[in-house]
Amino acid sequence: DVEAGQEAAGDIYQEQVGMYGEQKDLTTQAIQSQFTGASRDVGFGLQTGQRDIAYTTGKTNLATSGTMQTQTKDLLAKAKSDMTKLVETRDLSKAEANLSYRKGQMSAEDAYQSTLTGLESQPTNFLEGMFS
């Protein structure tokens, strides 16, 4: 009975760790998908901004005044800032997913060890039962 209990506890532990791993994988995929979409949006915003600057500059002939350079510099700075925030957010989210996985894994390990300890303390024969 003790061996069967130990085997069942091991199976439950493996199932739980697998479940936490799948959850981490799904979370990581969602994080990457969000990052990809958001970084594409930053790229589109950059392209749109550049077109707007070129259109405005061509229409008003402000290229010689430095306005175009200033606007382009500001646009690039904003794109860089947005991408930096996206990368930091993605990395933080991945770290949180890893931490959540480790917490789940440790919780499953604690439950498994507790079950093993409880099973090992059970008397296995008549004499152990009498003296425990």
C-alpha cells in the first residue's frame, strides 16, 4: 500500500509540474505575441510619422529651417522610448511567468514530500504497528 501511495504521489507531482509548465509556456507565448503586435504598432507609427513629416515639409518648404530634422529626431526618440518600454515590459512579464512556475513547482514538491513523509511513517508490519 505504501509503495502504491508513493507511486501515485509521484504521478500527481509530475502531472502538477507538467500543468505549471504548460501554463508557463502559454503565458510566454501570449507575452511574445503581445510584444510582436505592439512592436509592429510602433513601427507603423514611425512610418506614419515619417510620411507626415515629409508631407508637411514638402508642402511648407520647412526643410531648410531644421524643423524636419527636429521632428524626425523627436519621432525617433519616441519610437526608441516606446520600444524600450515594450522590451522591459516583456522581460518583466517573462520573469513573472518564470517565478509563477517556480512557485507552483515548489508547492507541488512540498506536497509530494509531505505525502511521502506521511506514507513512510505508516507502520508496514504488525510489530511496527504495536510500537508506534
